[in-house]
Amino acid sequence: MVEPKRIYLSPPHMSGKEQEYVEEAFASNWVAPLGPHVDGFEAELSSYLGTGGALALNSGTAAIHLALLLMDAGRGERVFCSALTFAATANPILYGGAEPIFIDSEPWSWNMSPGALERALSDTKREGQLPKAVIVVNLYGQSADLEPIIELCEGYGIPLIEDAAESFGATYKGGKSGSFGRFGVLSFNGNKIITTSGGGALVSDDLEALDRARYLSAQARQKAAHYEHTEAGYNYRLSNILAAVGRAQLEVIEERIEAKRRIFESYREAVGEIEGIAFMGEPDYGKSTRWLTALTVDPLRCKASRDQIIDTLEAENIEARPVWKPMQLQPLYAGSRYYEHEKDVSVSEKLFEQGLCLPSGSSLTEEEQERVITIVKHTLASG
């Protein structure tokens, strides 16, 4: 018996022009880090987002690390971070020895709760040690409600890092996701809405800070004919070849967003009326890319659990996953301070218990999606 073709959660989707740009890089022998495609990619990213500049890096994690370095978020300091995220958001906090404090989600956007953030800021001010930075994550293609978060950060004098790794292309009140904080962070990992295989970017209107980040990301080499170093740097720059891939990908981002949104709507039309199923909402302040189709499965109202659906899909060679395990539940961060959305109401933990991500690649065919939908509906009907 032939195993059915594997359906992945969010595989890369090439436009066809990537190879042309990569061949150009080879023909010009710009195959090492940096080069004209890196310069072009940075200019195009900042133009798309409407930021003063962009710094192309080898990962979004590197971008967060550099932003924290620029904010002196080192040993003995504190950094607030969205609880419901991938560990790559929080891990750079540990690189310099800072203490992470995690902030819960709000139920309507699944993103950082302004109420929880306000309590955390009030408490740490009273303790005499406010955080060096707040890292807000825009989850699964959707921006957080940034206006109240920015107001709180400005009121307390705390810089905001906007982790838009999952939301590149989304909007918030007319602006592009990633353009609102002192720094924005992008990811071009293989599963993102556009990819450079591996890669990321740091974006900002603060060009002086970006220049400092650029210097640190290239081994902190001084301007000298020989290799002169007065401080430790990092090997974080993106290669010219990968930037070539990114430039071709950026040309089709709006097509990818519309494909992701169509896929989300097809899932919602197919199973959204089933009792106990609730899809991630879309507040009216912006437009989500629907990077991943995310929903919750209430085990008290559905005949099947979230895990049963995942297991049944996997048996049919289809990849699905739970939503992120919140950072306060991770063994690495056991004992870390955590601020719930409301007293005894932990939204991120409930979302983790019930949350499901379905295959959402922009190259997903109608036939493949129907295959997923049929299995999900059958599992929900039979348990």
C-alpha cells in the first residue's frame, strides 16, 4: 500500500524567481556573507514596512539578542516577554543573564494582555526595578493590540521590542506589523510566510542603533586594515545567497497572505459551526496573515480532543501541532514570574490545552485541504 503524500504544517513555497536571483549571485561570485542582494533585501524590507532601516541577519533569534544588547538587558536586569510564544523569543533574555518575566495573553487576540502588563509594570516599579525591555509577540500572523501596550511602555519609559516573526505582512491600524516598537524582529525560517531558508532581520527607525547592531553582528570588527577588536561581537549576518532568495520571496508576499487567508476561511467554513470548535479571532484593529490556521477544541463539548485530531491526522501522514506551550510551563523557565490575564485566569495555559494548528502552507491545494477537512470532521463526529 502506497503511503499518502505527506502534508506539512507550513512548508516553504518558492515562486520560481529565487533560482534566478541565486544564479546571479553565483555568476557575480557574491556567495560569501554580505553583497548586493543583502543591501537590496534590507532596502526592500524597510520600504515594505515603512521603517527607517533594516538589518538582515541569520535568524530572528539573533535580532532579539542584538536588540537586548542595545538595551543593556544583561545580568541582574529584567525583561518582560509574551508567555505564549516559541522559546526562541525568550531564550535571548538568558544569553546575557537577564531575568524573564512572562505576560499572559488576552482571549480575543491570543496576544499579550495589556491588563497583565500593567500589573507587572506597577509591581516592578514598586520594587524599584522596572524591566529593560518589553518583548511583545504577534502570534500566528496576528498583531497584538499595540496601542495600549505602547502607551504603557511609554508611560513607564520602557522600550518595546515587537517580535513579528510570525506576523510579517500583517497590519495594525494601517501600519505594518514589526514597525511599531523601538525595534522590530522578523524571521525568514523555512516555515514562515516568506523564507530565506534560515534568516531574520532587525528593523528600526533608530538608524544609529541599527549601525551599532550591524557592527556587533559582524564580529565587532574595528575599521582597520588588520583585524582589530575591542569588544566581543557575533557572527549574525545573512549571506548574499540567502538574501537573494528573500528578495524573490518578498515580491510575492501579498499573494502568500491572500492564500493563507483563503485556507483559513475554508477551514472555518468547513468545521467552524461544530460545537466546541472556536477559531482564533481577528480583532478589527488590523488584518492577520493567518500564517497558521489556529483553533481550539473544547474537550467537554467535542466528541474528540485536540490530541485525538493530531494523532488521527498523523496516522494519515498529515502534520498538525498544538499551539505553543507557554514559557511559564517550560522546564527551562520553571519558577519564572508570570502575570495572568486576570486573577486565576491563565489564557495562555487554556489555549495550550485546547489549541490546534492545522496545515496552512500557501501551496496547500484544494484537494489536500479537503483531505485534511474530511479527516478532522470524521474524527470530531466519531471521537
